[in-house]
Amino acid sequence: MAADGADVLMSTIENTDATEAKPEGLQEFTLRLRRYDPESGQAPYFEEFQIELEPHRSVLDGILQAKAKEDGSIGVRCSCRAAICGSCGTRINDKPGLACHTHLDEALKRSKDGKITIEPLGNMPVIKDLIVDMDAVHWKKQARVTPWLLPKEPLPEREHIVPRESMVDVTQSMACIQCGACVSDCLSMEIDPLFVGPAALAKAYRFVGDPRDSRHAERLSNLAEDPHGIYACTHCFKCIEACPKGVAPMSQIMRLRRIASQDHHINDRNNGERHEMAIVNSVKKYGTLNEAKMVPDSYGGPLAPAAAKELVASLPVITKALLRRKVTPKTALFHHKNPDQAQIKRIYQEVQGREQRLELNLYITQPDEDPAELAAHEAHVAEAAAHDAAEQAERAATNQTEAGA
Ligand code: SF4
Ligand code: SF4
Ligand code: FES
């Protein structure tokens, strides 16, 4: 995104007294800010600012110092300055993150030329300098996944009783602070701006994983059938690397896919489920991907009309692969088996032989609660469940009496 040949303006803090001693612990840093005001009609350019701060202070502190001392027109969005509100998402040395959560010394270590380059997030239009239009992309996509609970009816008189593990499971997606860092680096979104995207899909899992929600099937079917939905993710890991809160959006997308295909058996029109099964079966059989079988298996088998159409559409790619000898007619027809195939088959047997799919949420790493607290919580849950059951029985008895009268 850094424009090659962009104008580089240099401005420095004027030192009024060259002999003035530098306060202890302060270090000088050069910030290279991407400046852009769409209303000015001027092309984007980079401007450098010298700032002086303790090395452990944040990049955001540096930007705010430049704004306060040098140029009040620098556009930057921030609020909490403590990695909570998600407002200060920016790209620092070409990596998305929170400016308030990145130390100046760390940013300097990652810089290639001794200057800390700060740019606005990608995949979103720039409003001014480092401020992007979150409404135009990020919030629109959040709204797309109905980001609120659609509870089961009838509503309980008291609170919902939810298994503890279910809430632990959705904790990871609940940790999102809506900073947009994952959106900035999403490769699928770069080529398909309509892709629902990592942050919104992580939000979708927050409700699909919540047992209180009543629309799991509808939510999943909607996102599986959408050509820009769960199957449009290319599994590139960029959103996992970008997220400052460990939400791991790609993992949430993979969970949505697993639940859509294995629990709800949604055979989507994008062939997403078939394609996943083609990969799973190929690895099970050969230990590697048999590319020659991917298209027919993903499109309903070698005789399916959709497979023939896709094969014809893929001819330029196939020709290129043959010319570059990535595939030869022999390897295409006789795909070799991994010498350790028996081991791989054993892994499949182990995983597929389980009565229940095991989903590991690796987000919670702290030791579990105090056993006494846990016992008290379980007693409370049992008491609330008994109370609800009694209420339901009472309601049923009243309804029966009224019906009899
Ligand atoms: S893994 Fe998927 S959602 Fe995440 S950045 Fe890559 S394409 Fe986007
Ligand atoms: S998933 Fe992570 S990177 Fe994406 S918006 Fe939420 S907190 Fe930011
Ligand atoms: S200012 Fe709130 S997250 Fe950085």
C-alpha cells in the first residue's frame, strides 16, 4: 500500500535550545505517516515526524505527540488507549494491529529502515489519514450475520441455564473488540469485497455456538449457500496472525463449516461441503491431495454435468500445470500413496470413531476456577433447573385445568 515514489515530506520538532539536556529515558523515533485527505484532491503521500518518548510507550502515544506538537490535522482514531475499544486499528510496518498496543521499541525492531511506518487499515476506504470508513465495510458485514441472539421460545421465567462448556466455547469469539485488523489483511476480501469476512464470521460463530440461540440451522444454511460466505475463506491464516485479541477468526469459520456439514448436513450450492469431503477423502486414501480428482469429486462425481462444466472451465489451469510439469499425465492417473498411509488411516479411525466430535478451545489457558466456587455454581444451576421444571409443571397443570373448565 505504501505508494512507491510518493512524496515524502519531512518535518522535525524544532529544538529551540540545542544544548538542552534530553530527559532521562527518552528516545527519539521517526514516524512515517501516510497522509491522505480524499477531499483535497491530492494523492496520498508520506510525511515524517520526529518524536521523543520512552521506548515502552505506544505507537499511538507517538502519533498523538506528533499531532499535539507538530500537526493538529493528523487524522487518527482512538479512545481507550488500553487495547479495549478497538478504535486505533492501523497498519504498522505493513502489519495490522492496535497502535495503542504496540510499543515503540518493538515497532522499531520490526522496521526495515529505522523508521516506523504507519498506514490506515486495508480493505476499507480511507476517510482521512489513518481513519478508515468502518461503516462502509466492517459494520455492514457485522449487520449481515444478524449479530444478536434469537432466543428459543418460550423464554424461561428466570435465566437461561447454559452448560458451562458452551459458554467457554464461545468466549473466544466474544473477545473480539471490532478493531478491523483481520479485515485489513483478509486475502479473500481483497479479491472479493463481498466476502462476509473474518470478523463477521467470528461473530456468526458466537451465536451458532450459543445453545440459547434458536436459529443455528438458518444461520448456517444462509452462510453456506452464500457464494461470499463460509466457503469463500481461503484458509490463509492472515486473520489469525492479525488479531490482537486471539479470536482466531479462521478457526471460528472452520467450526461453522464443520457444524454446517457434519451436524446439519447442508449440501450447499457452492459445493463447499463436497469440496471439503473431497479433500478429507483424498488425504484418507493417499495421504496427500490427488489434484486430478479434486474437481470431479467436488462437483458431484466424474459423470455429474457440473463437474464436466468445471473441468472445461479449468482447462487453462490444467494446461498450465501440465506445461510447468506440476502435474504429468502419469501422476494425474496414478496418484502415489504416502509410505506412512497406515498411520494416517489410524488417525482417521481414531478421530472418526469418537462418539462425539471433540472441539478444543485453546483460548482459555488460565487454571480452572476454585473447586468450591465451581461446586457452588453447579448447585445453583441445579437449583435453577429444578425451579424451572417445577414452574413448567405448574404451568402445564394450570393449562390443563383451564382447558377442562
Ligand atoms: S483465513 Fe479466511 S477469513 Fe482469514 S484472512 Fe484468510 S481468507 Fe480471510
Ligand atoms: S476478530 Fe480480532 S482482529 Fe478481527 S475485529 Fe475482532 S479483535 Fe479485531
Ligand atoms: S485506543 Fe482503544 S484499542 Fe487502541
